[in-house]
Amino acid sequence: MSDLRVTATRLFEGVWEAMITTSDPTSETPNIGVTHLDRRVEGVEVMRSADATHWALRVPVPREAISDGVQTFVVRDLNDDAVLGSFTIIAGEALADDIRAEVNLLREELDMLKSAFRRHCLETT
């Protein structure tokens, strides 16, 4: 079992970035692999930080992975095949439908809260 932890930091200019930490600061550079649709993502970089407290992980998002729908990338420790984390990119109509549904749900909840608040105000006066 791996004691490595992956913490996402950002997605910028087509590169997903994260920080890898471990309980043993003297350990060697982790052997990290990233897959998308069970295919290995090329160009993954793991670099020790300047203060040697963690490693920076950089994963270039392949052009062919950018399309409508949900795309999930899995980050693994290749030494023991442990899944350390994942990140997801959502684009296109799937995203639009999801956001519309969330906004609709929020509107319904707001209407319910407004009604309950009005009822409360009438009962307490």
C-alpha cells in the first residue's frame, strides 16, 4: 500500500498539475503513471520541489482526450499499482445539461426556502 498522497493544484494551458506528498521525506522519486481510457498518458513529469518536501506532478492532457462528455484520468503509483487519485474534464453538452439541472435544483430550493421564511414571518408576528 502506497503512502503517497496526490493533491490537485490546477489545470493550466492543457497541463494538469498536482503535488505529491509522503510521510517519508527521504524516499525516492515516485514512479507515477496516468491513464485515460486504459491507455497510458505520455509526458507525465514528477519533479522534486526546491525545498524537498514534496514532488510536483505535471500531466499533459492529450488533444484526443478533449471532447464532449466526461473524461477521467487515473493517477497510479506504478510500484504497487495503487490508485492515488484522479481528475475529470467535462465539456460540451454534457456540461451544459448538468449546469442547467443544478441551477434548476437551486431555484427550486430557493423557492422552498422563501415560502418557509414567509410562513415563519407570518406565524411569529
